[in-house]
Amino acid sequence: MLRGVYATFTGPLPRESRVAAALLYAGPAALVSHRTAAELWGMCPESPGPVHVTVPYQCSAISQPPLVVVHRSRAYRHIATDGQPPLTSRADTALDMAVAEPTARDAQLILTELLTTRRVAVERVRERLVDRPPRRYKRALEQAVARVRAGVQSMLEELYAVDVEMAHGLPAATRQAPFQVDGHTLFEDAVYDHLGIGLTVRLDGRSHLEPDVALRDRRRDNAAELAGRSRLVFGWRELNTRPCTAAFEVAAVLHRYGWQGPLRRCPKCPVQNP
């Protein structure tokens, strides 16, 4: 299979055998890491790609494409967890996944997805950013963690916070604001009451297509109307493909109620307002 590593059976090699072979090849100090560790932690689906392992700097093992990718870490002793197979911790795995992305924005999005789907604890990642600063994207990843701690609970909310609010100079909303509807406490994704403006921005993901959730949304809409609140609703398609349009609409409502701030145009903005 690899230099000094042999399979004792014939036929296709299952993923478990490939992982075991990579660890044997890389030496007794090797850890499963990066995407392969993420697969074992349940953070992402299994892939047919190479097995990623991390070793100390003095280790002589080198990558053997397409079977093994070898990474080196000076923080090796601080990233391991006990278990079989040995692998990097959840928080370190999440940061390794993010740092491997091609851009800082991609790194933010993948980290936000892992944090908001509860696959890794946000406080643990925050601690690791201090104890083990990543080789790149440190500031961008700190910003993503800060937004999750401030109330961002999905990648859709991350898109709204960054590509709509921040990119266009809009004031930051209050996240996860509680409201009473039919005797129950429900939480709105973004509100601007701290500015004295009764505007609710609802961000509808896939779960909002479910009958019970759709009913809850209708009841929230009715309660907001009775309370004299303005409402804007956006989904993944709008924010992913036309965040500037969403920004113009939010700004229009904010200006209607007295917000004096200018709307900043981002690089994605069209020449003319939509």
C-alpha cells in the first residue's frame, strides 16, 4: 500500500484500512487530521480522497499522493485526543479545515457552518485561536467566531451579517431577539429596535418549508403586523446571489424610519440601483 506497509487481504481497500495504513506509514506519533479527522468526527461526509495525517516536525514521513497527505505541526503535542485511531481534537480539526480553504471568506463560511450546526463548540474554537494561532486567516476566523457568539446561528445569518450589513455599511442588527407570539417566546433573526426602528429581518432556510415552521412564521407575521412592525424576509438564493439588493431594501426601510447613515456600495453592487 505504502512504503513498508502491506495489506494482508485482497480486493478493494476500505476507508478504515487506508487510514490505518497512513498512520503506520507516517510513524507512531502520527495523528489523523484535517478533512480525514473531520470525517471521523462527523463534521463532513466521507470522501475517496487521500488520508490526511499530522506529524511532529522532526518526523521524516512525506506525502505520498494520492494515498496520504502529511502535515507538520509545532503544536503537535497539544492537538491530539485519546482514541482509536488517534486524531486531532474537534476544535483543531475545524480550524485546520478552515485554514485549508482558498480564501479568507471561504474559511469563515466553513467555520461558521461547523459552529452553527453544533459540530464543534464555539468557546473551544475561540480558546484554540488564542492558544494555537493559525498560520493564516486568523483575523477572519476570529471575526466568524465573534459573530456566532453574538447570535449568528446559521450560514444564512452569516451571509446577511457580512455580505449585506458589513459590506454595505448598514448598522448591525440585534440577533435572536425574543418576541411573544400566541403565548410562546419566539426569536427573530435580526431586529433594529436598538435604533428605535421596528424592523424585523427574517432569514428563511430550508426548515421554514416544513408545515409547522411555516405556520409559526405566519403567526409571527400576523403578530408583527398587529404590532405595527415592518418586515423583510430573505432566503438563501437572494443573499447568496443578490446580497446588494437585500442591502438596498433594508436601507430603504431604515431610512424611512429616520436612519441617517449612508449606504456604502460594495464591489458586487451593480452600477444602477435595482
